[in-house]
Amino acid sequence: MAPSKDESNGESNGGSKNEAEGRGREGEADGRDREGAAKGRDRDAAGDTAGGELVVDLRGRNLATRDDFWDAVAGPCGLPEWFGRNLDAWWDALSGGVSPLLDAHRGLVVRADARGLFAPGNADGARLARVFAEAAHARLDLAQ
């Protein structure tokens, strides 16, 4: 790849950040801090809908516990290393100010299977689903 000129200062930088990292559109709100960049492989589960929502597709993943859920959403949602991994911290992330990536989108959609953590009768999954239900700009879509 030929070096490109950095538009802000005119210096050659060897290519844009998006080109160098192999990421999507120029100017896309990345939202991950340096620690979150290590979780970039998890970003494959995330995408944008036409409406500007961040969609995190966890279908097919083994989500038996809330820890499994936190591990699965941390990268795609751009959660910082200091994220609390509990329901209060998740509420804060959905409300704004925790993840620039989440904040840059109109909403969050998490798609998961209705088994394991989200199986009928699983109390932890029910509590997590309630947080989604009460959030103004997030929803949990469960596949049967």
C-alpha cells in the first residue's frame, strides 16, 4: 500500500488508520481504547443496521453464564477493560458515557439463542433481559 498524506498535518503516515487495521469505513466511530483494540477479533460479531443501530450477533455461541455474556459483548460493544461486568455496569453502558462505540450508535441490538443463559427459567438471564427491556435504546432478540 502506498503511503498516504495525513489530511490534518500533511505528513506521510503509511496509510490511514482504517487501511492499516483493515477496518471498515473511513471516519467510522471506532470507540475502542487501546485495551479494547486487543479484543478486535470479537468485533466480527458486530455490524451496523441501516438505522444506525449496533447489532451484536451472539447466536450459536455458548452463553451459559453472565460471565460468558460479558466476554462475548465486551469487544463488539467497545467496553473498556475497567467495565464492571455486572448489571449496574451494563445499565450504565447502555445509558451512555462508558463506551464511545455504543454512544456513537442510535441503539444496540443483541441477538442470542434462547438457551443456556437465556433459557426459560434461568434467573440470571431473566435479570439481564429485564435490563434490556428497561433500556431506552437497546433490545435483546432471542432466537428460539
